[in-house]
Amino acid sequence: MIAIIDYNMGNLASVRNALEKIGAASKVVSDPEEVGRFDKMLLPGVGAFGDAMEHLKQNGMDEAVKAFAKSGKPMLGICLGMQLLFSRSHEFGMHEGLKLIPGEVVPFDTNLFDKPHKIPHMGWNELFVQKETPLFAGMPRDFYLYFVHSFHAVTTDEYAIGRTWYGYEFVSAVQNGNIFGIQPHPEKSHDNGLKILKNFIDMKV
């Protein structure tokens, strides 16, 4: 059973529908006391980093997520949910994150672009796998997924399992032990996205 964390930041129905397509049982969870009962956790989200952290803190869901991460059970952050895993974000000021993966979230630096690109980064783009990981088991070394974001993560090679090119190369997927994060939306990425979610579901607890 998979917990989909509800903190009033994003459309949870699309995530749940994607899980239903691959035969995975899930429950949208807003009570932090319930989180530890589940085998796996999905932390989705769209919107601003600072607002998301405030929503998580309002009822102690931030601490519940951290406790789940320490349990060793698999968890996956999607889009904003991935960004929340990091130490801090520079989105509309400085905001502290969940600090589950070392690094920070920064805006795209248009001064580094190889040519003009629109912000936000929106649409289909390639993810290039950087190392072996159960999240991408049975998948090619590069594949297309659907992105929507204006900020991206900065971390070391130790945690980067996927990178993407948009004006310059940025980290688009991460792993720290049982903690996974992916910047694109697997629930909007058709067969490739469903394969990633299936790989997550199939991970051993």
C-alpha cells in the first residue's frame, strides 16, 4: 500500500490514476499519524517551495515524511516533491527543505543557456540515466518524460541518477539510499512514466 502525501499542493488525482493503471493500491494521506503504516510513499506537488514547506509543517507532516525516510522504506518525490527533499531552495527567497538529500534548488540561469529557451521548462525532454538504479530498471539509457518547472536541483554526482539538457545540463533525478526524486511528472509521461512508477512499486521494502 502506497501513501500519497496530501499537503494541499497539487493534483493528486492524476498520480492516483496512474497507480491504478499499474494495479497499485494507494491512499491519499493528510494525517501524519498514518504515514508510517504504509509500505511506500509518494510525495507529489506543484507550486512554490516555500508555500509547500509551510503546508507540510502546519500539522507535522514534514516530520512524518522525515521519519518515513529514516525507516528505510522507499519514498519518491515528484516535481516539487523532489525539490522538497533538498536542503534549501532559492525560490522567492531562501527556504529550508526536508534536508533528506544534500543540495539546493535554484532558478534556471539564462546566462548559461547555449541558446534562448523559454521559462518555465515545459514539455517533453530526455532524461539521461547516470547510474544503475532500481527506479530505472529495464529502461534504456535515455528516454523522454514530461517536464514543467522553472527551478532545478543542484547536487553532487553521488546523488544524481538522471540528468537533462535544457539550455545547460541539470540534475533531473536523484537517489539517496531509499529516497528517490524525479523532476518530470511520471504520471503525465505515458508508458515511460508508468514504467518508472511500476519500478518504484516493485522495490523491496
